[in-house]
Amino acid sequence: MSYVIGIDLGTSAVKALLLDKNGAIVAEASKSYPLFHEHSGWSEQRPDDWVDGTIAALRELTSQPNVNADAIEGISFSGQMHGLVLLDEAGNPVRNAILWNDTRTTAQCREIEFTLGEQLLSITRNPALEGFTLPKILWVKQHEPENFEKSKLFLLPKDYVRYRLTGELHMDYSDAAGTLLLDVAGKSWSASVLEAFGLPASFCPPLVESHGLVGTLLPQSADDTGLPASTKVFAGGADNACGAIGAGILEEGLTMCSIGTSGVILSYEKNSASDFGGKVHFFNHGKEDAFYAMGVTLAAGYSLSWFKNTFAKGESYDELLSGIEAIKPGSNGLLFTPYLVGERTPHADSVIRASFIGVDGSHERKHFARAVMEGITFSLNESVDMFRKAGKTVDRVISIGGGAQNPVWLQMQADIFNANVIALENEQGPGLGAAMLAAYGCGWFDSLDACASQFVKHAAVYEPNEAAVEQYAGLFAIYQQVYAQTQGLNESLKAYR
């Protein structure tokens, strides 16, 4: 039996999955690494921590007694998007990586908007937001000129790990689309954008398809990981693109809901002509010559983990959520907005913060816990609502991530989205998508669609409950008013943070 490995480089940990030709998971390993918040709104990691964690996870994987490392044919990657890794002439990081959830670059976003004008959306298809890569580059250029002077090339997180394993520099289209430097429709680095900000073409790595073969392992990498030096290494994709592949979102008519640290509503787009006016993200898919539209909730699963760590530290999620199924929609008149770290869709606002609205003496912890889950889902429904208003049909939603682990939450999604919500038999999200890219790249299948028919299996289907749909529709209309009502208050509170 032959195997492939999917590596998912997340914000808190890297996870490696070993799959056979049937799509069954044979083994898995995970390693965590630290996150640094030196100042409010800053979020950084050490690039070499990713490398060390990945090597350790691969070594653990290949050391398991049921694993024949010599039968591993290929590996590929999924990675956290947007993170800036600057390399010097020798190929070493100039500074810590600035991550996707870092919000220090508001001024640089306004500079990008002013400089590019209408070209911003026509070329990059996305607005200038703090999480994207170009604003980070400009921040370093302005605030750390000595580091910028040393910088000869930039990479995104997974691309740096892959570079250290292979010695080859590349970036795939799905991840490059989140930099604000890519001509999304033209699938090339934009000469206009680079010139506008004084960046040479050599500052960008060569582009490649997500299933593209980019090399094999360096001898040292093979020794460190226990993998054969002949192991084929494929480019991989952005975490959301790989999550879409792992959920089988490879054709029109399917929508994905992913609830991890952040949350995503993603819809497959077959061509670049779709126009959402910058209200949602529009990126290249990990599937060749395809695209996807995506709305983002910055603090989705993070909102629930924050609530647990603050009010139920040491308890399990099962204990935290005990009894929520008996609470009616609306949590007895309690609303939560998940703006803990600002918001992305539909409010691109780094200053807004979370609120509980409607608190009274009857509320117990379980009401707050359910309200957090409902608020996260309401935020995701903002994107569903925009897709529908743009003429898209959203009636089948594949749910992955933390929100797919709880039946109450899955039913809540069906009721709030007013759509059938489908869970997967073996939900592994972006890691599975990365493994599928390796399987396709190795020639196991003649298309990603054929791979998905073997690897992606649907499980339970949650149908919307008519009474709950009606109640949630009224609550959603109230939820949509909270942002405007609290925006000014949060602006005033900013001085006290």
C-alpha cells in the first residue's frame, strides 16, 4: 500500500496526516508552537518554530510501528494565509513572521487604497485589510527600514516550511491571492501593484499550481523526518482552499462552513467573472483554474475557546455546553457579537469589539454559552446572506471544523442558514485537502474531483426546522443592528485599551 501525507500548518499547531489510497487515515501527529503578542493588535511567530514542529510531527508519524516510511510517495501542505516571512540574501528570516490576525497595519491599508484606487479591486479582487500581506510589507518598510533593506524575497508560512524541507522557493496561486500582489484573474504577480509600491519582481517567489511538483526532500530533511529522500513534495494551498478541497467543494452549488479559530463561509466559483464588489474575498482555488468567494468571521471558534478559558477553565467542552440543547433559539433574549479581535465580513473593522446584549438576572452560564455559539453562526450568516443577495443558491452547506463536532451546533447552523447542513464521516479539513493534492499530484487520480469521490464521505444531514428558522430570522435582523449601535462606543473605548 502506498501513502501520502497532508501537512496543515495552523496558527497554534502543525498537524500531519498519513492517508492510504482509500482515503483512510493511517496515522497522525501534531506539534504546537508559541504565539507572540508583544503589543496590542500584534500577532507574530518564529518561522523556524514551524519548521521544527513540522519535522517533529513527521518524525513521530514515520516512527509509528504501523507505518512503512518507504511506502510514502508524496507530501503536500495547507497553511495559515497572509503571514509575512521576509528572507535575506542567504534565505534566512529577517524577523518574526507577522500573522494573518495581526491588526497593526490600518494606516498601510489606507495608503494602498489611495495609491491604487479602482485598480485594487480590478486586479487583486479584494479590499485592503489589515490581515493581508502587502500592508505588512509596507509596515516593515516604514517602521523597520533596516529589516526591509535586508529583505530580498517574501514567502507565506507553509512556503517557508516547504522551502526549508526542499531548498526550493515557490508559492501557489491560492495563497498568493491573499497577498494583494496577485492579479487573481491573470494568475500572475501584478507588475502595476509592485511598481506602485517600489517592489522589484524578484521580491516575489515563482508561482505554481497547488498540485504542482516542486521538488524532493533535501538529504538532511529526509534524515530528520524519516522520510525517503525521493518523497515528492507538492506546493499545497491556502488553508481555506485546502479546507474546500477536503470538504469536496469542487463544483458550483456547494458551500462550506468552516469553524476554526476564525470562521469561513466559502462558495465555489467556476470563473473569475463573479463580482461581489469587494464585500467578500475572492481568491484562486486550489483546484486549477477555479476560484472561490469567501466571507470571514475573525473570532469564530476563538470566541468559544475564549469563553471557556475565561469562565470554565479546566472544564471540557462537553461540560461547558451541557444543557444548551434545552434552551430555545435566542438564548432567552441574549445576543453575542463575536468581535473579540475586530471583524472582517461584512464589517472590515479592526477596532470593533464583542458585546453581550440583553443580559438579565435569569441568565445562567449555559445561556451565555449558547449565545456565543449563536453569535458566531449569525456572523457567518452575514456571508450567506450576501451570497444569496448576489444571486447564489445556498441550500447545501458542508460543515467542517469545531462547529461540525457538536450536533446541537450543526442543527443551529441548519436553522440559521436555512439550508441543509452536511457533516462528513471523516472530517479533517485542510489537512485532508493537502493530502488530496499530494494524491492527485502523485497520479493516483486523474482529477481532484475523482479524488474527492474516494476521500470525502458525507455523513449526517441536518435539515432546517421551520419554527426555528422563523425565530432565528427575527433574531438575525436584531443582531445586524448591534454593530452600528456599538461602533462609536468602541471607537471611544479604544483610548483605554
